Amino acid sequence: MDGNVPPAPQGAGDLGEDGAVAGPPATTKGILIRRGLKSVGVLHGAVYRASGGRVGGRIWGLSILLLTTTGRKSGRLRTTPLCFLPDGGNLVVVASNGGLPWFPAWWLNLQAQPRATVRVGRARTAVVARPAAAEERARLWTAITTIAPGYLEYERRAPREIPLAILQPAEGSGNRGR
């Protein structure tokens, strides 16, 4: 992605070189929130994988995918379940982080390395991520919040614009099945 990240709110957490909030403040509450989100994501991902997406495959009227990114610091593969909206041949994911002040780690990982893998059901596809352009974001945000109005509450709470990532199939990629 192009690293075009809005500035971070003051005191919201650790700032990266690009001014993005990289995580919760180093407080007990921030650490508990991060661990809780990670635990829920790991459990959701495991159930999704085991059932081929039949269990845990829809939330708020949107389908779920598993996004696997490369950790920007560790270089390790990181998998996160996310709601998505199909848009032509692309998949659109919302970097809301539940309306918390900091950007989700997967968003920051995609900025460092836009190549990733998505799993929808049992099908896996290599993708390249990019942030939605302003006009594109307006159109897609309306579509997403019409289906899942809970994102409007996240938008109200978040002290930052909630970015949308467009996941485009990588050249030469195809469904790799299991």
C-alpha cells in the first residue's frame, strides 16, 4: 500500500514512522484489549478453518475471510478474520478495529508488505492490497454501512478516518483450494 495514513490522535498509542497509531497505549488496559482481540481472532480463525467457513463465515450480513499478512516487525505470517464486501473481482475489508483509536496490525502490515493471502471458505487466493481512493472509499463505505450499520458506530467512536483496503487478486493467482 502507499503508506497514505491519516495522522494519529494524541496519546492514542505507539506511533510508527508514518504517524500511524501502531497499537494501544502501553497501559494495562491497552495490553488487555490487544490480548483479548488477538484471542478472539485466533479462536474465530480456527473455527472458520475447521469448518471451511461454514461456522463463523458471516457477521452483520457480511461474509468473513481470513487475511494472512506478513508481520511488519517479526516477518511472521499473521492471520486475521475480517468482514468483507465483494466489489467486482476485488474484496474490500474495513480497518475499523472496533472503533478503537489505533489502526489494526493487519492494516499496518499491509502498508509494509501489500502482498497477502485471503481464504474465503476453503479457497485461498494471493492478493495485493491498496487503500481505497477517496471517491472509491465513499462509494464502498456507503455500501458496507448499508449492510452493516454497526460500522457507523465504530466511525463515530474512532478519532481517525477508518480506512478501507482493496484486496486485488495478484497476477497469476488463482484459487489454490485447501
